[in-house]
Amino acid sequence: MYINFNENPQGKQVGDCVIRALSKALGKDWEEIYIRLCLQGLIMCDMPSANHVWGSYLRENGSGRYYRFLYSQGFLQR
């Protein structure tokens, strides 16, 4: 069963897919994920939507099961 979910405060559906997905998966507000990924991207000198940036965020924030799944599916690299 499909359930529409869009945590974006303005209802936008483009450019923030990673933020919306992590918001849903981790049960956190869109704003919190956005800020944290932007900071992670700044630290890593890359965009927040880069696979290794959000993968690093997941790994560093105790979300190992999501990280392992995404790694096993080829979305992330070591």
C-alpha cells in the first residue's frame, strides 16, 4: 500500500530526496536532517546529497543497519 510522505516544510519534491528519505527512515524532522547533512558536507567538502556524505552521516550516528543495507546494494563504497 502506497502512503504519501513528504516532510519538506514547503511540500517541494525536488532536490531534497536524501533529506526526505533520511527524515522518514530515522524519524527525525526534515530541518534537523538538512542541517546535519549540510554540516557533514561542509566537513567533507562535498554536497550533502553525495552518497559518501549521507553514508558517513548514517555510519556516525548509529544507523549501522541502514548503512549496511545501502552498502550491500551498491549505493555506498568504503
